[in-house]
Amino acid sequence: MHRDADVLEVDAVTGSRTGLAAYSRRALRALKAKRVPHAVIGAAALAVRGLPRMTRDLDLVVPRSAAFKALAALGGAGFRSTTPIVSASEPERMYVVMDRTGGEVDLLMAAGEPESTVLDEAPLSLIFGMRAPVATLEQLLLLYLYSNQPKHLGDFARIVTETGVDLVTVERYLDEVHPERLAEFRDRVRLARTPKPAPPRPTRRRAGPRRRS
């Protein structure tokens, strides 16, 4: 991982270890042991790619077809879903699982693009002392393009402005797979590079005459 990625494992307020590395390794090993396709996304992937930011959970993407197999594998490693699992129904879009220490893993189910491409192409990378499939910067940009969460908009901007991400590769993918989003992608890139100026500050308020008691 990036040399500054210690921010992932240390509480910014208390300075104590969060346990993220330990339970992330346990989750990743459980999925690997049961041969569940998976890839690391989110803040942990950003840290591997050189853009660490504070987080308390591990974000993973798995195939929707392997949703219940993934949940069973994590269950065997001590994680429990925060919502009921109904195996007779279609899997949910996302599951949050936690262990008894509060360690959290967020499971995103891949039913289409760009998640399927991330699963197929994420390269093995060193994360928390082990090797696992981790999304590239280009793949993270694609994932964030389909999200309007403020933190993801910020991560998108950081990737564009602070790294050497290959924007041409991202545009080529969108042109082939989802050309309707190409204009929005270019708009987001432009906004990241030239953000709107901050609103003007008000002039200093003059103190009025003091009231006599």
C-alpha cells in the first residue's frame, strides 16, 4: 500500500488502531478460500493507488450471482449481515456485514457495468500485507461516475487532479459501453480541474451604537 496509507488503520481522533487491516485480511481470505470472485474498491483501493483517506470499512464488489456464496463465506469468518438474508429472493444491491468487534465490510453486488469489468480486470495488488484484486484508478473513476455521493465526487476530483490517471482509457471504455455518459464524464473532469470559485465573503459588519442601560 502507499506509504501514507496508515491513515486507514489509525483513528484520526484517538490515534489508536482501528482494526481495519485485521478484519479486512480475514474477509479477503474467506472469499479467496471459497473461490468467490471479488475486488477491493472504495477508500482502501484509493489508498493502494496513492490517495489514502480515512475510512472505517472495507468496500468490496462481488458478482450478484455469487451473492449468497459470498455472504456464507464471510459468515464463516465471523461476519453477520445487518439486514435479513433471504436466499429464496433475488439478492439486494448491497449488503453490510459486521463482526463482533464492529469491523464492517460493504458488499456491492455486480449485475452489470462497470462493476463486471472491475471484477474481470482488477489487478492483484498488495493490500494490508496480502495480495488481492484491487480496482485501478481508471476503474474507480468509472464507479464514481455512477454515484452522486459527496465523498465520491470528492474522490473523483482527487483522482483527476492528483494522479496520472489515464483519462483516454476511461473515455474509450465509455464510448464503447455507455456513450450516453461520456459528456457527463467530461463535464466532471472539467469541473474537477476548474472548480467553481468560493462565494464572496460578506463585508465586516459595523458595530452599532451601544444601548444605554
